[in-house]
Amino acid sequence: MKKLSAFLAISSLVLIPAAAEAQRFGAQVGYGTEVEGVALGVRAEFDLTNVFSHNAPWSNMMFVPAFDFYFPDCAAGLDCSYWELTPALVLPFQVQGSSMRPYFGAGLSFARMRVESGGVSGSNSETGLALLGGLRFPLNTMTAFTEARITLHDYDQLTLAFGLLFGGPKR
């Protein structure tokens, strides 16, 4: 099952952007409640205009892969690392008279935790569900976003993030 999930995730990272029209990319910073640590990450957005439907709002779907590396709060004497890869489909909405664009989405979450102490290490990988929502808004020549993401697997957590995106049209 893990091999199938990994294959589907890698395939989606390759195939969906190939069908996408425009792309935005950038960086994000966040905080994860389960690992109790700050995260630094990268993110891309690929427009999937009219791929799933020709009717709004479904015609405005986006593919949003994100990678976050967390700096967990580890116990004394332990060296810990944790990361998440989250490819998701996102549905943005337009609010009349506002430059703010709310969005909601869901995707997969691939997480890996590693702990080392005194030359002995152990690690665990998990695959689960990611649910996310946020606001996108113009910020000078960039697009900024703030997001809440819940990942559901052995490392269930809420991540709150903020980021900046460069390139592509501001949708």
C-alpha cells in the first residue's frame, strides 16, 4: 500500500503540472502543533483551468504541492527531524469587491520522523490525508497566503503557515 501511495504521489507531481497552464512558486514558514516546531518550506501552484470542469468554481482548481521541513522541539540529548510532503487539489473562490481569495482543498500527506541519540537512530514514515484552507491576497508584485493545514496520520497535527509566491497570474 505504501508503494502504491508513493507511486500515485510521484505520478501526480509529474502529470498534473504537465497539464497546468501557469505556475507560481515560493517559500513558506509555519508552525506545527504536534512536533511543536517551526517549519520552513517551499510551495508551487499550478492552475488546472477547465481540467475538471468548465463551470465555476470547479474550473478554477489548482494543484498545490508543498514541502515543509520542521525543526521539532526534541528532548535533551535527542536529535530529531520531521518533514511533510503535501500534494493537494485546491479550489479558490472569488469574493465580490475584495482582493482576498479564500481557498479550500485536500490531498495526501507524506511524513517522515527521524530520531537519533548516541549513534542509534530510528525513523518512521506515514501516509495520510491533508485538509487545508486559507486566504490568498496580492502583496505588491507577489501573491501572499496564510493557511491552516490539518494532516491526519500517526503525526496528526495542525500547521499554520504564511508564505509568498512569485510568478504567474495572480488568481
